[in-house]
Amino acid sequence: FFIVPLGMTAWMSLNNWPLMGEHSYIGLGNYWAILRDTRFWNALRFTGWYTLVVTIAIFAVAFPLAIFIERPRAMTNVYRTAFFMPAVIGFASASLLWSWLLNVDSGLFSPAAYELGLTGKKFNLLATFQPAFWSIIAMVVWKVAGFTMIILMTGLQSIPSELQEAAMIDGAGPFARFRAITLPLMRRTLALALILSVAGSILAFDQFYIILRGGPRNQTLTAVYW
């Protein structure tokens, strides 16, 4: 299930495979074409930047949420369910939903801002790079943060409460306990969440294809989309 598909993919990469007709062997021609394509290098740079930004954003949202829901309190299960719910939606479905939300005419964000008097006119969030990029970041954080939150919550719950209580008796404040106890004991959990986030970001495709189609002006082409 891995070696054979990998070998077939390697063989196909050495051939020219037209949509119709027979394939022809071209050796390393496809690889040389990639290296000469400026769009490929732009896609790599954009994928790296997107991966860095979205990973930081996911952890910045997921970690506080995990801390908030880790301790039993009133309506904890309701909060956990509400925060996790977007994670059960597929990326394609979530992208279609946000494609509607971001629509300048029939969506939610732009018409609502205009009707509330927050803007003088309806604005297209997808027309230029920066608003489009940060709209995608917001969509991915909304979609993924709940899943990362659950992973981090399990790591928090695995920390013995006796250690926290002993540190409190010794006079350690919340930040000191977080730095000296929580982070060291969550190394493996953090590594797992980080690997999943980075891997998913590198393979990003659905949201950029469905919402932006690689635009504006091919500025949001990812390595997979390219």
C-alpha cells in the first residue's frame, strides 16, 4: 500500500502522460520543468509562510481553549462540544461554507458590516492578497483549533495534580507553574499537535481551490495546488 504506489508515482514522473493517447518516456524532463517554473518556487514560499502563520494561529487559539475546558466547571461539556464541532466538518464543506460567508454580495461578513454602518460600502475580502490570506487563516483556525484543543486538553489532564498543588504551596504563580511544569510535561503532546498541524498545512488544497482558486493573481497557490 506504500511501496507499489510510490514506485508507480516515480515511474510516472519520468514520463509525459497526456490526457489522451500514449505516454512517452522523457527522463528527468518533468523535474527540470519544475525547477524552471517560477510559479513552483512562489508556491513553495507561500506554502512555507502559510504553514508558519496558521500553525502559530491554531496554537494561539487552541491552547487557551484547552486550559479553559480542562477543569470541570458548569457547562464544560457544552463548551467542549461547541469548540470541537467545526472539526467534524470536512475541509471541502467548510470551504464552501466560508466561500458563501465571504461573498461580497450574498455572503454574511461584507453585507453585515455595510448594513451596520461599519463600512461605507461592501468590500470584497477575496479581491486582494492580504484580506484573502487572513480570511483563509481565520477559516482554518475555526475549523482545526477545536481538534488541536482536544489533543492539548488530554496532555493537560495527564499532568498529576499533585505537582501543581506542590508548586502552589511553594509559592509558584500561574506563569511559573506553566513554564516549569505544564510545558515540560506536555512535550510529547505538543509535538504530536505540531506535527499534525504542520503536515496538514503543507498539504493544504481544498480551501485555496474552493474559496480562492489560487487567486488573487496566483498569489495563494500552494505546493499541492500547483
